[in-house]
Amino acid sequence: MSRIIGVLRRAFGYVREHVGTDHLGNKYYFIPEQKSWTGKNIRAKRMVEAANPAEYEYAEGSIPMEWDAWMRGRRKDPPSIEEILTNQSEREQIKLKAKEVEEKDLALQTKEYEEGLVAPAQTVAKGHAAAANFGRQEISEEPVSTANTFQPGSWMPTSKK
């Protein structure tokens, strides 16, 4: 009897097992390894049915990281709701701490600048110090002429000997 049911399932499509739903309404399914009607093995798959199926409505973050890791096979078991909520609260705490550290660093920089401990940034050298042309003025593509001075462009005539 189970053999007949299996043949009917394979004939009418894949058997997919609902694994979970996230807080955004996306539904996640697992399709176990099966044999097709020709007897060929079809490997196991994981798939998502998006809450907003239109492609243009997709935005980054539409799938939580934990579910994305499960979809890509980086984790064996699907995530629980508690796990997703604790990870989300930890990410929020990290963002707040990073903002506090950035504000403290900015305040310290302004204080050091006012006290004269840090010189203001004046010029930035182009290139790398190990380069052969470091510190030299680059020859421009276009010739420049101002008043009595003339600087040729990058093309230089060859000397005839």
C-alpha cells in the first residue's frame, strides 16, 4: 500500500514538508530525497514561499539570517522563534553599543583637536610611498599654459640623432 502511495506522490509532484513560518510571513519547506517516476534520485531541497511573491517587492532583510542559513544548508535544524528573537535583541544591543562608542570617539577627537594634541589633516599624498613616482607632480594629459610658464602634456617629442 505504501508503495502505491509513493508512486502516486511522485506522479503528481513533490512531497514537501512545512518546517516553519517566520515573523514576516514567509513559509519554509523541506523536500526530502525522492525517486522520480523514472527511478532517478532527486536530492533533498529546502525552499521558501515568500509572503510577497512579486520579485520587485523583495527587499534585503526579507528573510531572517537564521532562516537563510538553514536554506543554504549551513545549519542542520531550522531555527526556533525564541532563537530568532534573542539574536535580534542581541543585534539591537550591539548597534546601540556601537553608536555609543562612535559618539565617545567623536567627542574625544574634538577635545584633542581643541587642545591642540592632534593636527588638522592638511594634504593627502596620492599613491604609495614605495612607488617610483611618489611625491612627484604628475604630468597631466592636457598641456597647461599660464602667463610666461608652459608645461607640456604627457606627450614628449623624441630627440633626433
